[in-house]
Amino acid sequence: MAYSHYGHVAPFSPLDNNDPDRRPSYPLPWSPDFDDGDLSAHNGMEMQNGMRDQSSRYNRGSINSTSSTLFPAPGESNEAQSFLDDPLNKLDTNFSGFDNSPPKAPYKDHSGRQLRHLLLGSLVRYLITFALCAAYVLVVREYKRAGVLDETAKKFFNAWTTAISIALGLNIASSFKDMALNMRWPILSSRKRNLLELDLLLGCDSLTMLARLALLSRRPLVILAIAAWLFVNILAQAGIAMLNLTYGFEIDTKAVLIRPGNVLIPNMDHFYPLYPEINSNPTIQDEQYIAHLYGSLAYNYLLNDSIYMPNAGDLYRNSNAMLWYDRDQNSMKFVFSDSPLSGLGAFSIYTNRTIEVTYACSAHEVTKNGNGSSNNIIVKDIGEVFVSHKVPSSITFFTNKNNHCLDGNPRCSVVEAFEASDTEPWYYKCNITMGNTQNDPQNHSYIDDTMAFLATSSIAQVGYVDDLGQEAQIYPKDTLWGSPAKGDQSLMGFTIAAWALGTIAGASLSNPGTTYYGMQPSQGFYLGQNHRYFFYLILVLIVASQLIFCVVVAIFTNRVTVGPHSHLSMSMLLRPIADALYGVSGGEENKVFRNAKKNTLVVYQKGMQDRWQLKMTDISRMA
């Protein structure tokens, strides 16, 4: 054999447990002369067992160290052995950096640098909260100013506010979580706690862990503090939820929503009977009767001065007048309306389509037979006039067979009236004209000539004529329509015109409907804030409370050096505790392991070289 002169070296293993305090080594230091790899040429260079140096095992500095003695092995006293006893030196209970020097903390306790760092971290989340609250206010104010809104706008508003609420809730929860993680270090430094409490405190960002800590600790002060912290967290989320209760959408009864769609309007091609399904093809007599009936309700439709006439797009009101008069112009107007498919009602609007009735009357004294006792009256400047129906103290409105106006206008009729009186009888002759529908290029509300002619003479016509071709209706003087005009030709014309236009108003309400495609009025909504001050109060409290908590927690936490947040850094801090627990339990959660967690007290305190560490104490030894 090439190297048969080598001395015998006994086999060894670094894990040999026969004598853990001895280890194989060379008796001489290494020399450059050994670089040829042949140790046989050098006397005394043989591997031998030597005593292991124990000092290096316990002299390494660490930021996170422990020297507690816990749970002696069976048969040994507390003074003889603890659960940290490691005869094989497999557990390193003193963790340090790779260079065997304690890792340096980025900040020191009671330092302005750490305080600024804490405030800056909290300020970022606070600014996010402030921005979200400002966005919330902006969205609510803009939608409140928007006026009438449709369903789509409601959905967008709900989407915006929901997104802001969720983001605000998550940001506040994240901020409180960060505060809790920072506060755990000064809390851990305030007193000694067992490992069970330590475990729960390190997870204090979880409200569930805090609740478990309160149940475990059972100390009144701890329970009170945890209850207060839980209350603050829940109150913040409840405040955000309550924001939705301070505003809401309501049906807008002051405005309607205009959008493209089918518009409902009355069919104005003729006067329909009250029950068109019974008589779908009415005669002229039928239409005269219906027109007379509608006209008699003219004052029920209400009249008002034209200066108050609604503009196009104004909301239709049942309480509004339907007939608008201008006495100076001897005219009266009706405004057509557009409605949603649901029918004329709260969400209908006035249009710019109008129809006008004008009147021109002459008044003449009755010189003979004016008391209503004779069918033939003598009228000043005219002569004899025949009246088929006469009643004392009344007004008889009548039309003759050919009652078209002399100008040949097919939409104009001549209506005559005899005002019987014992003292002051009068005779009136009026031209009543209904014009074409204005601002109606598509003829949506077109009134033909026949319908217009029937309307203008409807006060005297009910569908039948006498043998001489005269139609007449009598109204006693104590009735609305029989009130004496006493020669006021304008008043008489006003009365007949109101009746004529009332027929159109009645038909617009009772005729069957038809539709056209246009700008459909529909139900709209508006954003109401019935609790405006509560809305702003909640937002102000959220912003102010978070700012106060940020400052107070930062100052409170700055009393100690804030420990690590990351899992790897936290494992470095907890390694001595983990190694100790592993040493006593063999990596199993057995009874010894559970007893160790109960009987080991830990406090976060400043050690050598101003390093903060978790120092363990065995209360079983103290007992």
C-alpha cells in the first residue's frame, strides 16, 4: 500500500454521543508545509480526540437571547437541568447574524427618527381616509345637484358610494391593524406574560385573537382595554355603514325625466263616446252630445290668466288650470300634454302644442218681448229674432241651421244668446273660432275642422234640432252658465269660448290614447339628504378619530423599539423561544410543551448594547 507507514486513526462521527465533550482534532496547527497533502512526513501530525471548547457555545452575543432554565428532566433537580439543557449542542439558543454580531434595529426607542417613521406610516393611511371621505362628499353633492335622475344614474351612484364605503372600511381596518401591531411592543414591555398570552398578543391584528386573549387573561384591565379596542373598530365600521342611512333616493314629484321612448297622447280625431266599445262609430249627434257634456265641465277644469300658463316641459298638475284666458285679446288657450305609457298623471308634462279659441260678440238691447214670454223678440238695430225655446229669467243659447261665420272659416260658428229679463233683456251674437293646433308639425294633437266646428257651437247643441233647424239650450240665471251678462259682450264671448274649449279639455281626458315615438316623460328620482348633518358629522368623526389615534399610538409606541412585522424577521426574534420549546418537547405539542407555554414568562425589554429582546423566565424555578 502506498501509505502503509501512516499511523492508525480510529473512526469517528461528529454525531457520536459516547463522549459529546470530546472531538477529533489535529495536535498541531496547520502549516503551509502540509500543502502536499502528505501528513505522514510530519511527526506528531495525527488525528486524536481532544476536549471540546465549551466557551464558544455560550459566548456569542445576540439581540434575541435567553438563559432561562425550565422543566428539568426526570430524576434531576431544577438546579441540575432545565428544558434548555442540550448535551449534544444541537440547539442554538443564542441567535445572531451570520457574522456572529447582533443585527442592528433600524430605529431606536425614544428617537425622533422612529417617531417620524411611525407617523409617516400612519399618515399615508390617514390621507387615504381623508381622500375617500372627500370623494364621498363630492359624489353625494354632485348627485344631489344633478336634479332628476333615472335608474341608470341611481345604479352608478350606488356603485360609487359602495366602492368608496368598501375602500374606506378596508383602509380604516388596515390602519387599526397597523396600530395594533405597533402597540403590541410597548404592551409586551409593560409586564411579564406567559407564552400563551405572547402568542395571542403577537396576533393582535386579529380581533378574534384579541377576544381569545381577553378570555385567557381574565384580568379586568386587559378585558376593559380589549373591549374598548373592539368597540372602536366596530364603531368605525358601523359609522361607515350608517352613512347610507343619511341619504336616499325619492320619487321626484316636482320634475320628470325626459328620455326617448313612446309617448302617450289622447286621440283627438273626433269626440268619442264615454264608452267607445259600445259605440265605436259615433254619429254627428253623438259627438254633439259628448261635446256638450264636456263643455259643461269647463269651469271644473279651472281657468286662469294666460300669464300663468305653463311652459313646455313643466310638470303636469291635476290641480292646475287647463284653460288659460287673455281678456285683452279675447282669446282662450288649451295646452296639450305628453304622458308616460302609464297614462296622464303625476309624471305627465306640458308641451308647446296649444290650441286657441277666439271670440267676437255684439250686444243689443231687446225692445219688445224681452221677459221670455214670447218666441219672437224685437232687437234694437236688428229687428225680429226667433227663439225656439224661451224661459223667463234665463239665458237661451241657440244656433241656426246655417251657423257658419260669414268669412267662410270652417272652424268658426255663430252662436246667439237671448238674456230674458223683466227689466234689462239683451240679445248677443258671437263669432266663436277655434284655430289650428300650434307647434304641432307632426299633427300629434290635430283637431280637424268638423271637430272644431262642433266644439265652438257646443253650448247650444245637444244632438237634435227643431222643425225650423234651430238648436237651443236654456240655462237659468242662478246657474253658472245662465248668469246675466247685462250687455257685457266680452263676458258673453268669454262664457261661450270657455264652453267651446272645455270640450277639447274633456276630450283630452276621456278620449282613448295613442302613442308616438318621441321624448317620453317618466318617473324620476332625486337624491335627498334628510340627515345631512349626521352625514357630515360621521365623516368628520372618522377623519378626526383616525388622526388622533395615529398620533397617540405613535407616541405610545415610541417608548420602545418597534419589533419586526415580517414573518422572517419575527422568526429571528422568536427563535430562542422556539428552540427552547423544541428542546423540551421534541417538536411535539405534548404535556411538557403545554406546561412550558404556561410556566414561561416573557417580557420585551432592552438588553445589552441597547438591543431589545424577548427575555424568558421560568416561574416553576421561582416557585
